[in-house]
Amino acid sequence: MKIVAKYYEQLMKVRGVEIIYGPMPDDLLRNPAEELFDRFIEPYRPYLSDNRVFDRTNTILATDNLIPPEFTYDIFKTCMEYAIKVNWGTSIFA
């Protein structure tokens, strides 16, 4: 999450994103940017909070040991620009 927050700050030209671990208090006051970020991250929350380790044996065999690229800012930016271009998630909140 720290990497995603750092890339988000860089892409959106904002500062001060703070990652809060654990349950969110019901009385937590958030500014509009925080509410927007929280709304957009909601569908991904289960994936970001899962700490399981997966056995890659079959994946390695099926892909001839193909290793995915490191998650970089350029990859993040490309994904976010595509999401914005196609209005990704619009139907989720409609």
C-alpha cells in the first residue's frame, strides 16, 4: 500500500497520503481527496489485505518460469491512464 500511495501522490500531484492499518473508526473525518481515494480503493481492499502466499509451481511450469515485471511507477501510471481513459469503475458506483 505504501508504494501505491506514493505512486498515487506522484500521479495526482498531492501530498500527505497516510496509510492507516486496521479497522477504520466510524467517526474518522476525511477530506474530499481521502473520501475519493477510499471509494476508488474499496473494490481492491480484499486483495490488499490478504497475506496468503501462493504456490507458483504450476504457474512456473505453464509459463516456462516467466517472472512478472516489477511494479514500477511507469506501470502504475499506464494502468491509471488507461482506467481514466475508459472510465473504469463507472458502473460500480452508478
